[in-house]
Amino acid sequence: MEILKPAAAGTLESSDAQVTVEPGDGKIELSLSSSVMNQYGRQIRDTVLETLDRLGVTSAKVSVVDKGALDCTLKARVECAVFRSMDASDKNIPWGGAVR
Amino acid sequence: MIPRPRPERFRLRRTMMFMNAQKPGLIKDAYIYGCDSIMLDLEDAVAENQKDAARFSLYHALKTIDYGDTEVIVRINGLDTPHWQEDIRVCVAGGADGIRIAKCESAQDVRTVEAAVEAAEKEFGVEVGRTLLMAALESPKGILNAYEICSASERMFGVAISGGDFRKCMQTTPQRDGIDMLAARGQMLLAARAAGIQCFDTVFTNLDDNEGFEAEVLQNKAMGFDGKSLINPKQIRFVHQVFAPTAKEIVQAERILRAYREQSAAGVGVFTVDGKMIDIAFIPGAERTLRLARACGMYEGDLV
Amino acid sequence: MKNYVGREIPDYLLVNGKEVYQGKNYMDGKYLQKASPKTRRYEKPQESKIVASLADALRHCGAKSGMTFSFHHHLRDGDFVVNMVMKAAIEELGLEDLTIAATSLGAAHDPIADYIEQGKVVGIQTSGIRGRMGEVVSAGKLKTPAIIRSHGGRPRAIEGGEVHIDIAFVAAPTSDCVGNCRGIGGKSNCGSMGYAMTDAKYADHVVVVTDCLVDFPNMPASVEAIDVDAVVVVDSIGNPKKIASAAARISQNPRDLMMAENVAKVIAATPYFKDGFSFQTGVGGPSLAANLFLEQYMDERGIKMGWAIGGICGPMVELLKKGKVGKVIDVQDFDLDAVNSIHQTPNHFEMSASQYANPANKGAFVNKLDFVVLAALEIDTGFNVNVLTGSDGVLRGAPGGHPDTAAGSKCCIIVTPLIRGRMATVCEHVVTVTTPGDCVDVLVTDYGIAVNPLRQDLIECLDNAGIHHVPIETLKEKAYSLVGRPDDLQWEDKVVAVLEARDGTILDVVRKIHPYTLD
């Protein structure tokens, strides 16, 4: 999937994460901040990168501001931002396919 | 990934607690409060521009979180919105136990949803017929068509009235004695019982008015409702208390079931328990009482 | 050397008779030589002890570099006095190498972080440390390791001479011209002044700082003129809004209420729950809400609470006024209801920190306590509790009376949600042990209850009452299944804080946190 325009999903509330994606220049550039960085920074990064990989996103600038979100929330926010960037978040989502 | 067992069409549903499907902090463990069903809401609780985000949250919550014995129902957006088809796809793909049809007005509405559910079950390789349905009646038309709605599908397990919208249509407001919705509640109960499905009352929204809440729950029980929709976990305990069977009812149900099993093994159809004539018609009621008693922590036997 | 709770304590800290923690009641029966202060004689009658400024008071008391100044924390987040005094000492008198020995420090004291970074403040001894000060200490910028003590450990250390206070500063809501102080009757009221009492008795010099001078004699006094060298009148000792909140309301959060209800259920299942029982609770959401449910059980059984202690707030005062608790003995007040009640409501008394919790005296109140309900940042499978360091290893909390009440009480209940955001509260190893597991009896979470296996008697009580409980390992696994297993924090060798157990042995150390990088 190709990031066509900047898009965001999620909030800065506790237990949530705000994810922003922008068109990239051929690679994934991830900026990550988290309220639980010391204990979960690595796992959060892995979850975000795996989610992007499943969606076939190979070029994007991604920013994640994490407020203690669980993995399932992180995935949901990344996916929503990516689909929004292609104006494709409203219907025919590949549930159980690229989204899983 | 958490596999959920096949949903039971008829199970204990004293309390159904609404939760905004968009709020990660809420949906991650709503089951800890011990309600019978949780109602993840894609409709009114979710802002129009967050419907998409709520679906992604919902999908992963359904796939990741172990809700245990708590039933998971999703309230989808109305059939007059652009959202309901994708709502159904995500519910079925995620493996929700049931779908609540908002603003249902006719049997056709149920059939429309059922067709979309079946298509989604085929699309996602889910057993056809697995996903249950319930309808929320929110308008006078819905109430008048209650029976056709209740009997529109084998997937239908229950029907609920939604007080907010209904009272607006009727140009009334919540009244202490329930007179504002008396006719509608009665009509809906009649229809549900005639169709053999369950019936649930609306939410009580004034969290500071405990007395009013308790009066309404007692009336619900007296009218014959199976349960009630809730907006706050602190409402659960009282409903469970009111809907619990009495010790006497439990003892009687046990006797009936024991006697029935002994007698039917011996080929007898009609018999007496404590001087009262009993036949097979009493059995579902007695079983329901014991199941309820078990859920309330009042029965530890093995008859149900 | 490894201590009783499995923490590695560096040998270089074990000098001058310092030992590692050996389990509770280890010091029982041993003797302590009390230290006595060197105080100035005021034989010639004085009309007044009022001096013009803090600088004058410091000079009057012979303040010089290298001294230890003490403070008390009744003004909480509204306190102005610590910052005012340190500013006068450092910026007007040019002092350095100072040590602050405070009963607690909080967000109000962020400016002190600058003095730490400048090397003017070289030592901190406190129960609580938060905000910027916690950050700079954690970053290793304080010259000597901070010493963290419980509220009972501090008077023990003072009385035993481990802390020698050169000048104690008493923030007084009211004082007369010779230094009789009270916590009420002024414009910045705090109620009880219990934590200032030991300081005033054991310091070489005592300076009273007040913003409300009242007629002599200000009686009955919490800190007495016989211990006071000088009185300074300032415009304001603190921000009343932050000293005492309007009224501590019982939480409406359903999670808190559910846990509180289970706490009351556990209490009611023990043999200590009988007429005349004693109780302390924290002011956190679920701890405070336990009051509400406990009252229901008391009514049901027709029993009353004999006495309650602790930091006090409105709901406990309410019980006192309703006659459901016999006496309230108060070391600190958390809200205006409590501030306005102490010394006014019959049977609402003030006590000193030593009377409250000191393990080395001959009968602190905590030792007679039946129940205490406490919160935790973390609790591990050994029931060790951390209320000091965050999940990032930074100092941002306070043991307070936690270790004292846990050790003294017959039944110590910790109540906490299983996870907070993505933090597992119930975990394998707490970051820092602040209350040792041998003092903690029951854990109540939103996902279930666990009982310390050391307390088979309580396990039996819960079983008899039909209260479901699980091994604490089950709760830890549940927590990790939700949030994932955390990576270990990365530490450097440098010790930034030493955590003393209440008896003075070393319970744990906090090291400098290694800056986190993703790769």
C-alpha cells in the first residue's frame, strides 16, 4: 500500500496512541515516544513495523505518540491511519487479511 | 487470538452494559464487572468522523481480548446511515456473538441485516448462522411492528426498547412510575413472549438518581423483562440482586427437575411435586431458575 | 550483600553499623542511644523572638555551609517555605553544601532541583521525592545518595542521631511572638502539625515561619515556644488551595468502587473485624472508597470502629461525627473537612510522627492497628511493594507511612488495579522495594484477590467466607498477558538513593537510570 497523503488516527488519552503517517521517500522512518518507553519501547516499535509490513507499506514517515496503549490498540491506530491516507478507511477493509 | 465458543441463542442476559468501542481503556476489560453481556457501541457513542477508527479498535479487541463467559454484542449504526454494512463485516470477521440492530422498524429491516450477516459469514469463512441478532425498537412504528420483528429470523434472540429516541417520538419524558413507556414496554413484552425470544428494558441515564433506578429495575422485573441495558458498571449489582431467584424458588425448581427426571425415566408424563401437578411445560422455567441461581452464586448442584 | 528481600546492597554502604534488611522486627529488644540537641539558653526574658527576615533568622541560628535544615510537609503541594528558606540561605547568605532533611518533598519544590544541579544542595533526606527534584536526583546530579525513609523511620533516625538537624524550619499557619504554633486559625491552615514535632524537639535550632501572627499564648500549641529560637513573619507560607483540597470525595470510578467493595469484604471476613477495631486507609481512589463499604458492614454487624489514625480526610471525619468511630488520631490532614475538625470535633486528636509510626519507640499507634488499606505503584510476586520509583526507574513517589503501617498492622491490604495503561502493577520484581513483602498480607485488584502464603490464617478466613482468591502469580501472568512482558530497566552502577527500612537497615537502593535507546 502506498501512503498518498498525511493522515492520523488515535488520541493522546491514557491507554491510547496517536499515529500519524505521511508519504515517505522509499523507506520507513519511525519516530516513537511513549510513556512506557523504558519497558516497552522495543515491543511497540516491533508492533508498529510489523503492522506496516502486513499492510505492505514500505515508504512512509510514521510518528507514534504512545500513552500506554496495548498492542491491539497500536495496531488499530496504525491501520486506521494508513487506510485514511488512501481515503479507504470506510469500507471493504480486508478484515482477517492484511488487517489481523 | 482468542477463539470464542459458538454463541448461545438463549442464555442469561440480566445485564447488558454499553461501552464505546472507540475507547481502548474501556473495552479492554469491561467484563471484569460481571455483567452478562457487553454492548460495544459503534453507533451513538462514536463521533461521525471516528466510525472507521472505531471499527479497527473493535476488530482487534474482539480478536485479542479474552472476554471469557461474557457475551459480546455490537451495536451497529442504523440502516439509514452509510456505516452499517462495514459494521456488519467487522462484527462477523471479529467473531462478535451478536449484533444489535439500531432503530429497527420492520421485519424487513431484520432480514436486510440478516442477509448482510450471512454474506459476511460466507466472506470470512464463519459458520453460517453463528452470528446472533437482536433488535432495538426506538420508534412507535417499531413498537407496533414488534411481533413481526421478533419473529423475523431464527437468529433473533431478543428485543430491546431504546427509551431516549422513543420518548422523543412520543413527546414525553421519563416518569417516576414508568407511565411514559408503559404501553410500549407491554406491547414489546407481549411480542417477545409470543415469538419466544428475550426482552430487555432501556438504560437508566441519571446516575445520581439511585432511587429512580431501583424503582425502574423492580418494575422491569415485575413486568417480566429478562434484563436491562446499563450505562455504568455500578448499576450491575442491583439488577443482578433483583433478578436473582428466591431461595424458595430454587428449592422448588430443584424438586421439579429431580422429580421430572425420575418420572420420565419411568415413563410417567404428569406427576405431583408438593401437591402441585407438574408436566413438561414446567421444565424450561425450572431450568431457567436454576441457571439464574447458578449465575447468582446461589446454586452449585448439577441439574443444569 | 543480598538482603532479606533479595536486593543486592553494595558493601560500601554497609559502614558505621549499617546492616541490610533482615526481616521485620529484627531490631526488637535492641537498645538505642538517643541523641540530644545542643540548644541555646534564653535565660533573659524576651519580649518577642520575631526577627525581620529569614536571612536574619538564619544568621541568628548561626547558619553556615554544610548544615542540615529540616522541613515538614503539612503544606503539601502548596508549600512556599522550603523554597523561601533555601533561597535565603543560598542566595542571600551564600551558603553551600547544604542538606535538606524534609518529612516529604513534592512538586512544589521544583526550584530546589536547580540548587542540586548547582551543587549547593548536596544531600536530601526525605520520605517523598517527586517532580524535577526526582528527575535530577535520578539523573545522578545530587552529590550524595538521597536517603529515603518512612514516616516512622525518620523520627527513629533523628532520635538515634543518624540525622542531626542544625536548624528546623516550622511552617506554622499560626504562631505567637515567641513561637507557640498551631495548624489552625490562620489563612494557610493545615490542621495537624504532627511531622514537625520530632524535628522541633531534636533540632539544635528551630525557626518558626508564619503568615499569621496571633496573640500570646497560642494554645494548645503543636510546636512549643520552649523549643523555638526565632519567629519570621512572611506574607504567605503557602497556597491554601493546594494545602488542603476542598473535600476528598469518594471516587465514583466503577473500578475503584468494585475494588473497594472487595477490600471491605476481606476485612469483614477476618477475626479482627469486631467492635472497637482500628483502621487506617490511604486517600487514593479505592482505598478511600473502602470507608463507604466498610460502614455498610459495620452497620450490618452492629459494630463500631474504636479508632482510626493516619493522614485524615473528610470521610473519616464524617464517621467520627456520626459516632461510628470512637477516636481519630491525626498526624496530617488532607482536606478542609479534616483541617476544620481537628481540635474542634470531640475525640479528634493530633499526634507526632514518632507517636504515629516510629518502630524504635515504646509504643507507636501503628503497632496497635488492626487494618490498613494502602495503594501501590507496583507489587511483585513476593508481595514486595514499590511506591517510590516509576516504571522508568525515576524517583516519583513516597513511602510515607506505608512500610510502618504495613509492618505494625494485623492485616495489611494493598488495593490497586492490575494494570495502569500499559504498566503491570502486579509484576515479577518491583523496580524498588519500599515495603517488604513480609509485611503485606492481602492484595485486592480489579482482576482478583491474592493472599500472602505467609498468612495461612487469613487464607482460611477468606475460604470460610467464600471469597475467591488466587495465587499472586496468577494475577501477574494475567497482567503480562494483557500488556506483554516488560523489558528490564537498564541501570548504571551509581547509587542515587538509598532506601532505608523503617528500622534503619537498608531495604534497597535506586541506581542511576541508563538513558534508553531503541537499538
